[in-house]
Amino acid sequence: MDTTENKGLKSTFIGIVVSAILAVVKALGGIFGNSYALIADAIESTADIFTSSMLWVGLKWSSKPADEDHPYGHGKAEALIAIGIAIALTIAAFVIGKESIHNIITPHKTPAAYTLIILLIVIATKEILYRYVMKTGVETNSDAVKADAFHHRSDAITSAAAFIGISIALIGGDGYEVADDWAALFASGIIMINVYKIARPAIGELLDEDLDPALNQKVKELAGEVRGVVNVEKCHTRKMGVMNHADLHIWVDGNLSVTDGHIISHDVKDHIQRTLPQFIEIMIHIEPASVAYKI
């Protein structure tokens, strides 16, 4: 088990434990404190447990080395897990939104004041967890871990919305009870925004979308710095789990031997990987410059 996998699994495990504790606390607080916004928050935390468990499986799966059936490794499992997390969040948002609308048109009691204390604790806890998991996602270059972080941030946002809604209901008194439910409905919309942020890069990875143009340019510049490279014609990059792949077409002197061209291609690969170690594989196609210039 490498360091990258360890970091991802550790942050995921912590997320599962914290979400489980918060789900129980919020559910009890919402039921006894008469707050659907808090119950909606509990649903969100329960979804966190499910999606973090999916991520745990995905990290274990994606870290498996390449084999005969999967010569490029299992890295895309991370993107599939991110899509799964987005689907789970969509379902949670739908359930929360549906129940919020039902409660808005159904008269009910004002939430208990102590639910605000629960929400303050939840907001602080989830924001800290978001920052920790996101830091891990950036360090490991894992979209799935970053998706998990966004899930924790969405939980913090839904809790903040619930806090505002309950505060309005308590301050306004009779007639303002539905503020709690409007907060839950608002939270479902925030969750859907996070769904887009999670799903968009995951879909791009599954479709082998080119990476950041600035990164492509950097790869081309590094290749052009190698002695013997006349020109870098093409550069395509794609993400595979936590690592990147690149495909290059470079021109070299057409009068060089095959051996010399082979050496240059290895020099290009080594030079790029020293500067950008996230590129685990670089495929290089050699073109003879004397022919390329005539085309």
C-alpha cells in the first residue's frame, strides 16, 4: 500500500466515523426538536456514510496495479466512484426537497432552540473535515477524494441554511415555522450545485478529456528543452485515477539512427517526469524532421 492510498483511505475512514456520529446526533435533535431542516441534515450525513464507503472501495480498487486484462491500471475506478457519489447526492437532494415542500404546505410546530447549538457544532465539524479531506485530495490528485470533500462542504452549507431557517422561525414566532422547511429546500439546491462540481470532472476523465491547456503547454515546453528535439508537434494529456498520461509527437533529425531517436525519446520522458512526476506514463512518437518539414 503506497503513501497516496494511505492518505486517501485515512481521510475517508475519518469521514465515515464523523458522519456516522453526526447523523445520529442530527436525527435525534431533529426528531425531538421538531426540525425537518435538521432531519434533512441527518439524511445528508447518512448519504456521507454511504458515499465515503463507496470511496473507500474505489480507492482500494483503483490502486491495484495493471494486469493482463487492465494494462492501463484501474485508475478510472476513481471517476466511477465520483459519479456514484454524485448520484447518491442527487437522490438525497430529491428526498430533502420533496419532504421540504410537503412540510411547507403542512402546518407544524416551531423547532426547539437547542437545535441551533447542535447545528453550530455540526457546521464547525464539517468545515474542518472538508478542509482536511480537500487537502488530502489535492496532495493525492484524487478527484474522488475531492468529491468526498465537497460532500462534507455541502453538509456544512445545509447545516448553515438550517441554522438560519430555525433562527428565523424562533425569532419570528407564529407564522414563521416554515422558515425551517424553506432552509431545507434551499439546502437541496446547494447539494445539486455540488453534484455538478463532482460529476463534471469525473465525466471528463471517463471520456479522456484533455487536461488543463496550461499543463499541456508545460509538457510541450519540457519536451522541447531536450537536446535533439527539433519540434513538438502534438501533445495530448489525460487523467487516469490519481496519475496522468501524455501522448507526444516530436520531430528529430531524420538522419539519426533508430537507436539515437530511441534515446532522445527516453530523455524526453525522463525530463518531463522529473519536473511533473504526476505523469506516470508518456507515449512518444518520433517523426523525422526532414520529412515533417516537407509535409
